[in-house]
Amino acid sequence: MASVDYCASEMKNRNLKLWVFPEGTRNREGGFIPFKKGAFNIAVRAQIPIIPVVFSDYRDFYSKPGRYFKNDGEVVIRVLDAIPTKGLTLDDVSELSDMCRDVMLAAYKEVTLEAQQRNATRRGETKDGKKSE
């Protein structure tokens, strides 16, 4: 907790922002795995808002075996409304993390659908993934 307190103090004193991926690692199956609590502990300790940023899924144009992105994909990014932490304590971190995850997962599904539709349209595909004539 000393490290969390130090981080929170430095963020406030130096007006820093913290960019984290609370899953710890990307879920290869789509969706989100449970969030780790570290970033939420810092946000609550510093009493600073959480600004969720959600990226659409990119599996339809990423080659996992080759570890490269194909050149025909589009990612949709959405910045969500700030989630306040004023007045919260460390006892609230689990609930805060779960609520953040739920909000982000709903947005993830929306932006992923939007990206898939944009990619299909650009490629001239129909809803079933076949080329339109």
C-alpha cells in the first residue's frame, strides 16, 4: 500500500495521468477478463476520476501466429464518461472495478460491432462475410 500511496501522491502533486490496461493482458477470445485492482486502488487513494477508453476488437485483421496487422482493418476507439472516485474508500474498489468493467464491456461490444460493419463495408462484404456482387 505504500507504493499505491506514493503513486497517488505523485499523481496529484505533479498533475500526472495514469494509462493502464486493467486486464493485465489482452483476452484472446474477445471480451474482457476480470480486471486487476491496482489502478482502481490508485484512483481511489488519489480521489481522481477514471476515464475509460475502449478499443474495438481487432482479431479479424490481426494475424496472431504471424504477429502482424493486415493493412485492411479499422479500430474504433471510444472515450467514455469519467467515473468519479471522490468519497470512495479502498473498501469500494472491488465494486468500482466491476462497475467499470461492465460499462467498458458494453461499450466494447458496441464499438466492435461498429468496426466489423465498417471493415465489411470497406471490403465489399455482406453480413455473412461473403463478397457482395
